[in-house]
Amino acid sequence: MIPVLLPVLVAVPLLGAALLVLPLARPAARTLFLGTSAFALAAGVALLWCTRAGQVHAHQVGLWPAGVAIPLAADTFSALMITTTALLVLVCSAFAVATGEADRRFFPSLVLVLSAGVYGALLTGDLFNLFVFVEVMLLPSYGLMAIAGTLRGLRGGRTYVAVNLLTSTVFLAGVALVYGAAGTVQLGELAGAAQESPVVAVAMGVVLLAMSVKAAVVPVHGWLARTYTAPSPAVTALFSGLHTKVAIYAIYRLYAVVFGGESSLLWVGLVLFGATMLIGVLGAVGEDTTRSVLVFHMVSQIGYILLGVALFTELGLMAGIFYLVHHMVVKASLFLSTGAIEHVHGTGRLDRLGGLARREPLLALAFLGAALSLAGLPPFSGFVAKLTLVAAAFDDGQWVVAAIAVTVSLITLMSMLKIWGSVFWSPEPGSGSEPEVGRPTGGGVTATAAPATTRIRAGLVLPAVALTGVTLCVGLGAQVLLDLSAQAAAHLLDTSTYVEAVTNR
């Protein structure tokens, strides 16, 4: 039963997207939109339950023999990613319903097609089909970038399309090189191939380069700040939890399976990912809008996540996977918190906001909890994630990287407190601080000149509260996610079970 669930996870969102193109009544469309997302979450939880003890479930699409069919495989790592992804899609969809954005003609269909691409990328055991599913994920993203309808959104979308088209070309070229060198693109057949053949290693290096650009690793990170500040808040929150994380997942999976965790190359990752942590957080210090600060922190946190694969120890991989799940939830919560403010007040500029802690205490608590989690303070999930990651670096003798991680955490806390002080704790701005009517104020949001005393509706606040609640629960009951992350790390250290499932041997 579980193997059949794998193609269903991809097919159901596509079917929902097709139905939502029809001219349905608004209540029916919203129900179908949220119901499809909820189904994916339930399927992800079922998949996670069935892989928690180390099982790997595989399905050859169309029941064709291995080597001909598209192989889909789920282990603890992919099931954990699918569950977290489905949660974010559901919560961000609920936020889009609250803002009214979900009522736009093709918005729900684009979101569901995007989610289908993500699920496929997380499940596929084939390098070419990884490329295909990444493109399925990206194509609706172009529409979601432009759907805000602002000049800033269109400019950001243009940059986003250009970068991803170039990167996808490099990705496809890498896949072709791998096929030319190894005669196959199935991950099971490629297991350990980079250790045996320098040509395969170079070809896979091209694929990993493309994934590094999509993950926004320094020095190829500049596109992220130019594009993620452009779309609507709901779309930014969705992108923050999905796009770069699929690339990170691919880096973990491909390096473990094809390179076999080759230790002689890991120093490159330590240098790049340490620089990513530091440069990202320093970029955030000089920004003056909530969203641009959070986007640069995304770059910084990507360095933390990829540090796990650079260490490639049991503790390091476990910490990296734990951090990946934590970051997906926390970053989406922060974008939804600031997105609710942007939607009502028409701006995310720090000098135009203030006094929200007194008027919006629930939203203030949601933001504060997520911000403290991002900085790595207890009792939130970020504390466990950073503590485990720093411990893994110390355990591997990487003292410099561990020191960078601690230093970056302190700077992260300072910049999060900067947002808190400006937006929530400072006095309310005077009448002269109101944005101009109809003027785009950043992030694809058009100012509505809402009075400073305007309250934010509960429907806009609850999605962020829910995700902050998740990070608090994960922090208090961290052992559950630690155990799942440890099991996922075990599959990366010993890929034999995964390889057997994919090759159907």
C-alpha cells in the first residue's frame, strides 16, 4: 500500500490543480485548494510513520522494470522533508486565503503544481527525473513571482527566471555528462561511481554546482536578495521553505549516494558554507526592511544547514537534517508574521512601523518566538539545532567553523532584536510616516494607507502562530525529531538499503 502512495503524492496535487482551473464557486475552490494540501500532509505523515524504523519504500512508476520505469523511493529523510513541505504548503495556502490572494484565477493551481514538483523531486531516484521535477517546481514559480502585478514583482521575476534558466541549463548539461560517463542516470546504479571514476566525479560536480546556485550558497547567492523581496508575502513564505531546500536535499542525497561521502572534498564545503554563514548575516545588518533582513538571514542559515554535509559524520548529518526541518518552519513563520504586517500597513520598512506589540500581542509573540528560534535560543527548536551542529563541528575538530557558527548566532540575535525594537516595541509612527496610497513599498505589496491603529485580522495572524507553535513543540520535545534525523543520517552514511530499493534488487 505504501509504495502506491508515492506516485499518488505527486498525482493528487496535479489533479487538484487541473480541477481548480475550472470556474468553481469561491467556497468550493477554497475547500478543494486547502483539502488537497491537507491530503498531502496526511500522506506525508503516513509515509513518515512507515519509514521511521529505517524502511525504504520504492515504486517503479507504471510497474515497468527497474532501469526503464521512473523510480520513486522514500526513506526517513525524504518522508521528513515531504511532511514538512506539506505542512508549509497548507499553512501558506491558508494565509493566501486570508489575504484573498488565493481567489486569483490561477493562484491555487500554480501552488499545487509547485508542490507536486517538490514532492516528485524529494521522491525520485533518478537524476534526469530530478531535473524534470525541479522544472515542474520552477515553472509555476515564474507565474507566482509575477502574479503580484507590481513593477518590483516583475523585475524580481525577470531576475528569478534568468538565474534559474541558466542554472537549469547547467544542471541538464551535468546530467548529460553523467550519462555519457556512466551510461546511466539512476541513482542506484550511480552509487559510489564518483569514487571510481574521475570523469563521473567532474560530471557530478557540474550537477552540484547547479544545485549550489539554486541553494544560494556564497558566492552565488546574490540573486536571492533581488528576487525573494519581490513577490507577495504568501509566495515568499512558500518559496523560503521549498525552493532552496529542495536544492539542499539534492546536495545531501547526491553527495551521499554518488560520492559516498568522499572525505577529500569536504574541506571545500567547510570553506564555502562557513563563508555563507558569515556573509549572509553581515548582509542582513545593513538592511532597512523586514523582508530584506529575513532574506539575507536565509543565506546565512543555508550555510548552517549545509555544514552538516560538509562534516559528513553521523552527528553532523543528524544536526544538518534537524536544522533543515527547523529552518523551513521558522523562516516561513517569520515571513508570514511580517507578511501580515505588510498586507495591512502596506510597508515593511523599519522606520515606518512601530507600536505593534501593544496592538498585536499575539502576532508579536509569534514573531518573537520564531526570531529567538532563528537565533538559537531555548526553548525553541533553533537552540537544539545549533547546539547539535556546533557539537558536531567540535567533535570533528572543526574549531574555526564552530566559532563562526556561534558568532553568527549572536549577530543574528542582534538583527532580530533590531526588527523587534523597530516594528513592535518602538512608539507608533506619526502621521507623516504613513505610506503613499497605491505606492509599492516593497515585496510586491501595494500600500493602502491603513491607519496606524488598524488591527490585523486573526486569519492573517494564526498561520504564523501555528508555525511558531510547531518550533516551540519541537524544541520542547526535540528527541522525536532528533531520532528521525538520526535515522535519516544513517541512510546517508550507509546507502545500501536505499540503493537496493531504487534498483529493485
